[in-house]
Amino acid sequence: MDKKEYIIRQLSRTKNKKYEAYVVTRIIHLLNNIDIKFVTQQYVTRPEGRALTDLFFPQVNLHIEVDEPHHMGNIENDKIREADIVNATNHEILRVDVSKSIEDINAQIHKIVDKISSKIKQLTDENLFTAWNIDLEFNPETYIKRGYIDISDNVAFKTTKDVCNCFGHNYAGWMKGAAPHPYDSDIKLWFPKLFPNGEWRNNISPDEETITERNEDDVKAKEHLNGFINQTNGEQLKRIVFANVKGSLGDRLYRFRGLYELSIKDSELPIGLVWQRKLTRVKTYPHQ
């Protein structure tokens, strides 16, 4: 997918929401800068679940919310939701009240465009702005050169091969649900589907701090559980997780969730294995 296709498909996601479509498209067209990445309908993790923001600019950590007339009765809930997002991400949220006149709406939009442009200029002047490059975004070499992957960067790869190669492998392809870590024998690279999938029932908590893993078959679940707890299967008790998810445009991606460690005391048959997040930044490695 090139930038043209990405931009067109992102904007098309607002087509059935007339006010949101107007605000989003006007902001993007007034910015007139294809070095700025944007995401429509961006999921954000909150302590009590996930929220969906109308427009997100990851390079400046800025979300835009379109307040339509029928939402105005939920002002208090919106404030709580906004506080959760800010606390969880340290991102800024700006709002556009579309119950106003078209002149007022346009004035609000212009203020937002000016703020984004100012942030980009400041980052550029400080040599901290990285222009959006859709090819480098999914390239393992980008993160190998950086030396780490951080959850705040919202990193995702198109294939498990790309994930593996970020940590020292040099695979031409990889089809399994996990892989060894070439530089750390205590860690496994894991690519789970964090939703019911065939014989496995894997789930992630709303705050993404905990993953549970269980086989639907009780006999297999018990055997799997005991193998880890008694360490009879040689499995690593730490996992760098890249969850198998659907991307913002419906494509399949492997998104970084952090390094998780097995909690033996919390793991039991009704629940399955319980993995607790320990790190949100992990080291990357060059090819061996």
C-alpha cells in the first residue's frame, strides 16, 4: 500500500458520518502535508476498556474528537473518557463542537490546523520531526537501527518474519505462532490471536496488562498448564508479544504489546496461563 491508497482508504472510513467526514477531511486538506501521518477512528487503551477517537496524528501525539449534537448530553462521561486517554497515553485531545454554525466550526478547525502546523515546525526546528514514510514504518531495519521498540510508537509489522528479523533472525519466511529469541534464551517471540480462535481461547485485559491463554479442551489445557508450572516442557516463561490484529484499514498486522512474564501463582485450570506485562520497551538486534 502506498500513501495515496492509505490516505484515500483512511478518509473513506468517515463517509457514513457526515459531521466527522467534514471535520476530518477539512483538517487534512488544510494541512496539505503528506509527510504527516493520520489515523481515523483510532483505538486507544483505557483502564476500563478501549476508546475510539475520530482522528489521530501520531507524530505529535494529538487526537481530535468531533462532538456531534447527540453527544452533548454525555459531557461528563466524555470528560472521564478523555482523562483516561490522557492519563494512559500522555496524548493531547482537541475537540470540535459541530453543533455550532459552519463559520464557528471552520474557526475551530483552523485553530487545530495552526496548532498541528506549529507542533510540526517546532519538532522540525529541533531536528526531532520524522517525515511519515510508509515503507520504513513496516521495515524491521528501522527499529534495528533505533535499537528498541516502544509501545508508545504503536509498532506493527505485516508478517511474523518481519517481527523475527527485528530480534536477530534473518528469515525469508516464518509461519509458526512463536519463535525463539536469538539473543535471549529466556524469551520467546509470540504472535497470538487475542480472541477465541479454534481450540485456543486467548484474551487480553482492557488495560492490556494481562494475557490469559487456555486450550478449550480441558485435558489439553491441564497438560499445557502443568507443563509450564512444572517446567517439564522447556518453554520460556517470558514472551515478547506481537498480537495478531486487524489494522485500521482491515489488513492483518502483528502489533507490539510488550514483554510479558508468566505468573505461576495466578495460573490455574479454569483461567489457563496468566501472563503479566513487565516491559513496554524491548531491545532490537541486528541479524546474527
